[in-house]
Amino acid sequence: MNQTQEFETEVLDVTKIEPRLKHPTIFQYFDRLAGGEAFVIHNDHDPKPLYYQLLGERGNCFLWKYLLNGPEVWEVEIRKSDAGQRPETLGEIVKKDLRKAETFKKLGLDFCCGGKKSLEDACKEKGLDVLYVKNELEKVAKVSAGTPQHDFDAWSLTFLADYVINVHHGYVKQNIPILLELSQKVANRHGKTNPNLVQVWQKVNAMANELIVHLNKEERILFPYIKQLEAAGGPVSQSFNSVKEPVAVMENDHDIVGKLAEDIKNLTHNYTLPEHACTSYALLYKKLEDFEDDLHTHIHLENNILFPKAIALESKS
């Protein structure tokens, strides 16, 4: 077990260990690991209780990966994190694979405005089983393996900023007028029987006002500075001391808009149409759901990729 390569492939057959010694033996194996090393446990049932015991007694300092997941055999790779390595955040998970955003959306985990939270903390707040969530993420990785996707993290800051403007700012500008018109129309027609629709209209108005100002600030102030920062390889003269200042303002705007979008989702019961909804009613809910999906990706690209990279570039100089 002195050589990392040999240790990483070692399998501990838990089925051959006396029951009272199973967990102590596994803990001994784990404690002997150096950072980055791993071993595999082989078992005849799901060792999920071990995950929570290990988390409680050793802390969030390991990676847990199912290699086999029943129904007769379970194998789990347990890898000790490198010293100082912190848990992956929701934003970092989606940054590596945007397709996993769909899983987070389905489970109600906020990877954009709440992207700085670790998966473990986010699941705890939502009352979700973190191992279930990890399994769902693994399914996405297996199903979508080999499917092409944009590597946003590899793009230059200038290219990414232009992409956000052309794709996501453009989407907002095109769809805000439609949402304003539809939400007012549906509220006027159906508001008496469903008062929530009046609130939806009000929330759409508030979101529109917030976004119009927000996009203008990004396009006129922050994004041009980020482009200049990248071109110069360091800070350039500006009215603020650091890029952190406008970034903080933009992230606060994102929080406001994200909360409004969440309110709309709750008011519409997750965009669930009542029976006999008219065409405008159905179109409004579809547009609202599509707008939320785009907003999540939009904020993710800024909060979790563009802004951190700009801050890191400025801090190097």
C-alpha cells in the first residue's frame, strides 16, 4: 500500500469482514490514505450509512463514487481529498458539464445565484439525500458522454462576454416585451378567478425593470472593462478601484432577479396550467418557463465563470 497506483486499485471486500469490524476496518483504510489516494469497497448492500458516518466523523474531505450500484453487488470508490482541497460547488459542477444543470433544476438546487454553495450544503438546506443527487448527476454523465457541448471555461473573457451579450442579453431583450404583454393580458382576463396572475404580472414588471438597467450596466461599464483588462493583461484606469466592485453589484442584481423568477415559479405552481386554460394562458406559462431556464444559464456563465476569471486575472498583476 506504499505505492499510490497499487493502492488506488485495491478493493476491500467488506462481505468477508465480521460485522462489528466492518466500519472500523474501512475507517482504518481511509485514515491510511494520502491526499488523492483511493480504495474501493465491495459490498452486498448499499453502503450509504457509511457515507454519512464518514462525513460526520472525518468531515467533508473525501469523494464518494459508485462504481457498481446493485441490486446484488455494490462497489464504491472512496478517495481522500488533497490537503486544502475544498468541496466542489454547484457552480463548479455545472461549469464542467452544463448538462448537469437540468438535474439541479429538476431538484430545485440553485446553481446560478447559489452556485457558490457546496453540493453537500445545498442538499442539506433542501433536505435532499446527497447520495441520491450524486447518483442522478452520474446518470447524466453516462447518458450524455460524448455529446458535444460548449467548453465555456476555455473561452477568452472577451469571447465569453460577447457570447453572453449576443445570446442571453439578446434573448432577454427579445422576450421581455412579450412577457409584459402576455402577463398583463392574462391577468386582466383571468385575474379574478386566479389572483396569483396579477402578482405574476407585477413580478414580471419588476423583473423587466431590473434587467433593463442591469444589462445596460454590464454592456456599458463592466464588460468593456473586462475586455480591456484581458487585452492589457492587468488593471486599466477606471472609475472603480477593482473589478470586484461592479461584480458585487451585478451579483446582487442577479440575486434580485433570481428571487423574482423563483416567486413567479411558485405563484404558477411550477408553471402548471389549470384545466381549460386559453391559448394566451398556456403561452405565458411556456414563455415564463423558457425565460427562467435561459436566466439560470445566463447567470451561471457570469457568476461562476466570467466574473471569477476576471477577478483572478486582475489579482495576478
